[in-house]
Amino acid sequence: MKVTMLGTGAALPDPDRGHTSILITVNEKQYLFDCGNGATRQLIRANVDPSTVDVVFLTHLHMDHIADLPFFLLSGWICDRKVKPSIIGPPGTKEFVDHSLENGAFAVDINARAQFPQRRDSMEMIRPDISIVTPGLVYEDENIKVYADYVEHIESEFMHCFGFRVEAGDKVVTFSGDTAPSEALLRLAQDADVLIHECSFPEEALEFRKKVGIGTFAHTSPIELGKIATQANVKTLIPTHFAHFDTTSPIVKKYLAKHMPIEAVGPEMLDSVANDIRENFKGSLQLGRDLLRVDV
């Protein structure tokens, strides 16, 4: 079982971190979790042919977790994908895909390409099978079982958000999606070999956000994350979904001004996050970075 972190950033455009996307490989079969901006290109950088990735799981429908999905599907079609893709996502996934492809944004493009026999004969490759997630077992094949449960990110009347537990034999990888501390996530993460958990803001940024009145309920702080990893008895923790607090880009720093003191932004903030996690977690810690590979 292999985990490849394709994108480890949050919602802002960032030259150093792509939007959220994770690849899990078991017995040479590829499983994609979230498909944020840049995910398809990152697959190729990881030496994985995107047209061979047949199953995609979506935690929720925020743009930094799904923006690359139309490109992933369309590029697979024009690169002669052989297996019809499956997408397993929250309510709204079918509408998002439908509005993005033949009946929406790329309808003109698709219709033009479909005039050629090779594309016309492979239209099923841009008509993915879509399953809607509910808590419990959501996927099973010869390699893995995937369980899902609700997590605490956005009020459910606006958006359903999920975390996933992936079991491959006696190996377990849990992915939180975006969430505040959650009892459901603790259950999904229990005794996991690897917990991939969002850690969007350092403690300094959270304090700043409270003072200026920007919401803080929807994410997990480094100190909270250390407690979660210890309570769940995970072996390796990979914090991810970093909200660009380590950037050196003056442009990204400008975007961050409403979230945290700009003088604190920079690579050294990663040390602050790690130290805060370490207050409560003594296991293996690997801070998320694009193209990080972990063998489980």
C-alpha cells in the first residue's frame, strides 16, 4: 500500500502547493481521493498515467477538492482511457459532473471532439458511474474496503462532508477531508497505520482569525490534531491542507493578510505547527508536501 500526496494546499492559488488530492496505490491499482486543481498533472509527475485511475472518492464539493475533476475526466477521454471511471462522492456530485461535461460547461468542446469516430466511440469514458456517499461501507473490491462517515466542516443544509477509512488487508489509511475535531473521524482513524488529516491554520493564525471575526469552527488546529492522533492510536500522522502559511510568495502573502499576521508567514511556520502537534503526539510525523510518498 502506497500513499502519494498529490496536493497539500488549501483554497488559495499557491505556486508551491496544489489543491487537495491524494493517491492510494494497492497491488498496482490506483485510487484517487479528492481532485483539487493540479491533481491530473501531479499524477503524471508521480509517474502515474491518469487514464489508468478508475476510481475517485470525493470528501466534499468545495472547489479546492474538485476543481480538477472535469479536466481529469476530459483528458482521460482524449488520452484513450479504457475503463469507464467511477466517482464516489457526496450529494451534488452527479449535478456537478453533469453541469461540467456534456450538459454544461464543456458541452461545445465535447460535441466538437465527438465528430471524430475515435472520440464518438468512447463517449462512455466521460459518463462516469456516480455513487452517492452515505455513512458506512461505500466501496469494496479485491484490494480495499472504504468506509465513510460525516465530518464537521460545513453545515449539512449547505454541504455534506465526509472522511474516509481505507482498509487493505491489515493496513489502514484514514483521510479526514476538511473538518473540525470530530468523533466520527476518531472512529474512522482508530488504530490507523496512517492518518492524513487537515491542519489548515497554525495556532497563531487561529488566534488572529478570532480577533478579526473570520470563522474558525470548520478546521482542526495543530494542538487539537495532536490530541486526535494520540486518541486514535495512529502510527503515522500526515497533516495536510495547509492554508499557505509557509509561503514565500509576496502575492500569496497578500491574500493571507486577512487570516494571519503577514510577518509570521514563511517556512519557519512549519516548525511551529510541528511543535504544537508534538505537544500531544509522539508517533511518526510527516508534514504534508506535494509528491510526498509514504509506504504503508
